[in-house]
Amino acid sequence: MKIDSHQHFWQYNESEYGWIPNDVIRKDFLPKDLAPILKENDFDGCIAVQARQSEKETKWLLELAKESNIVKGVVGWIDLQADNLSERLDHFSQEKLIKGYRHVVQAEADDRFIVKPEFTRGIEQLVSRNIPYDILIYAKHLGVTLEFVKEFPVHDFVIDHIAKPDMKNKKFAEWLVGIKPFKKFHHVRCKLSGMITETHFHKWTEKDFHPYLESCLEIFGPKRLMIGSDWPVCLLSGEYKPMMQIVKNYISTLSTDEQDQILGKTAEDFYRL
């Protein structure tokens, strides 16, 4: 299968999606909107990822997934610091389409949030149940995230959006120093996603991303990389097809097996599709 490993759905309202920056994406985005785009771009399905820190949204995403054959799984949100976490995980364990969880670590005021005992106790419960976890951070969090993944050396993690390097200000070297050490940690994957929204909107060229893609291939290799659109957030800076072509074009010189890994097999294996 060809899998878009990272996208979102929402029914827009300002109170719940106040983080959405402009009118381009201040509207509803549902599976019926994404289905023809996936087909046009030769993807068989997608992973729907949480956009709000709410169990209500997780349940809604699961309902969408049950109604749509394009949604192969959901990365939901659950309060990993809650006293009743075990009970909530038991509840969602009945849902076959739950494939993992994510917390918006990038938005936490404490840059060391991801290694706080209150949070890592929750991760321990994911580890005991073998549930994958998506890591949403900025490049500045890579050092502390390295501490985090060392603490759980056999659990399945994936870094979203190549850790959001500051491409606007050309901070490539700082990002590279932070992400290079992950080469040794084979339980950590990386999503080739979310890159165009880290640039000046609509002012990018494919070549701008080549140093990042080259580094990701060298650090993670095809078996630890997966393509993702971050649709509809990506629409802030470009359309779906040219954005996905950045990765497709760059990996076109790899073997067919290596391309298949990045375009779907890594996501299939990671999320147990």
C-alpha cells in the first residue's frame, strides 16, 4: 500500500481550532475532500492524526475512519498524565483503528516536558501495551527528545515533520546537529512531512529541501522513513501534489523496494496496518 502517514480532519470552529492561522484552512476538511486527492496522487490510504488534545476528537476521528475506506488508522490523543490513564487505554483498546497516540509537546512551555516523570509514566503504559507514539517537537527539542528515546530503547517512536527545522531562518546546521544522533536508535522513525510550512509560505523550491532529505536518508535510511502530507495544514504553503512530489522526486533514484518503504511500507509496519 501507498500510505500518506500524516494528515488531519476537522470541522472548523474558532474556539476549538484557534491555532489555525488564516482563512486558507479555516473551513471543514473531511475524508470526502481528501479521497480524490489521494487517488490522484496514487495513495491507497492515510493515517488521520489528532489536531486537538481531546478524547472527543479521538472518538470523532475513529467514527470517520469507520465510515471511510481511505482512513487506515488514527493517531489519537489521550491524557498521558491522567490518574485514570490505564482505564482510558483499556477503553480505546477495543478500537482496532487506533494505531497510536500523540501529544502536542511543541506547545508546552517547559522545553523538557517530554522527560517529566508525570509524562514518562504515561509513556510507560504505552510501552507495556506496545502502542506506537508520534513525537511532535521543534528542532530545539531534539536534545531532550534524545534523552527520552534512550529511556525507552525498544519502543516504537516516530518524529513528526522531521522535527520542524527553522527553514525560514536557514538553521539547517543546528537541526542537523540535533537529529544526527538518532541514527543509532533504530526504534525511532521519522516522517518526511510538514516541511513546506516551515519555510516562507509559497516561496520555496524543491532544492530548498534537498539537504534535509539527504540528511534524513543518511540518518534513518528508507526503512525508518515515511512520507506524509500534513494536509490540510500544508495548504498554507502549497498544494498537495507538488508538495508530495518533493519527496517522490528526490527518492526516484532509489531502488523500487526503498521507494516502496518510504511511500508506504514503513508506515504499514509502524502502525501495524
